[in-house]
Amino acid sequence: MAVLYRRADFKSTGIREGKRTFEWCVIIRAINTTDSMSAAVEELPFALMHRLVSRITGEVKGVNCVLYDFTPKPCATIEYE
């Protein structure tokens, strides 16, 4: 299983330290593939998702939103372009 993430090409409005922010989103995608021609989305435990969101939004400067991509291949590709 691979857990991929990337910064999205759009920003999100949020709140940090009582002030409005306009920062980047991060997209997480956990996939399982053997040949890169297809990929199944893996389920991540909810507690792990909470930890990922907490760490990313707390430790990565300029990020205020974390999204989870459930899209398999096909129809999506493994990499973002």
C-alpha cells in the first residue's frame, strides 16, 4: 500500500488562532497496486486519519484543509498531474 499526498492547486478558507486564513489543501490517497495499471483504494483506520489531519494542519505551514481521495484507477490515474 502506498499513501500519496500532494498539495492541491486550490486554497480553502479556514480559521487559525481566531483569524480567517486562506491556505492550501492537502489531498491524501491510499492505494494498493501490483502493476500500476489498476489501483484499489485502501481503507485507513479513522484514528489514523484523525492523527494525519492533526499533524498536517498543525505542522505544515500554509495548510488548513486535508482531503481524502477515494477514487480508484481506473478512472483516475495514480499520480496527479
